[in-house]
Amino acid sequence: MSYKYAKKVRSASNGLVGDADCNGDVNMVDVTTIQKIIAMLSSFDDYGAMSKANADCDHSGEVNMQDVTLLQRFIAQLVSSL
């Protein structure tokens, strides 16, 4: 299931916050993408120039498990925006 929340997510310098795989959708695939990057099974380079900015869901300047948790909560509609 994919969600497009263009009105509920902020721009990540012309990207879409939460869209870690840069495909235009924010979904659980993005959660898995961020987890794989954190676990060093993949890298931001594998997904495109905007991947790192898009993955920083809490806008802290770092990509970590806090971003994963926030994205999961957003997808589950427990938080209304990223």
C-alpha cells in the first residue's frame, strides 16, 4: 500500500520527505530502505541524489532510527506530517 501525502510532507530541497528510494511514493519500502542504509547493507548512492535528504524525516541533519520510527508512525497515520 502506498501513500502520497504531498500536502502533509515538507519538501526536502525539491524532494519528498520520507521518500528514501526516490520513487515518488512514501511507503514501507522507504522504511526498509532507510533500515538497510543504517545497517550498511545499502547506501544512499544506490537510490539517487535526493535519497539522504528525503530520508531525514525529523530534519535533524542525520538519518537514524528516529527517522525510521517517525516514518512508520506517519504511514500508520499516528502523526499527521513529516
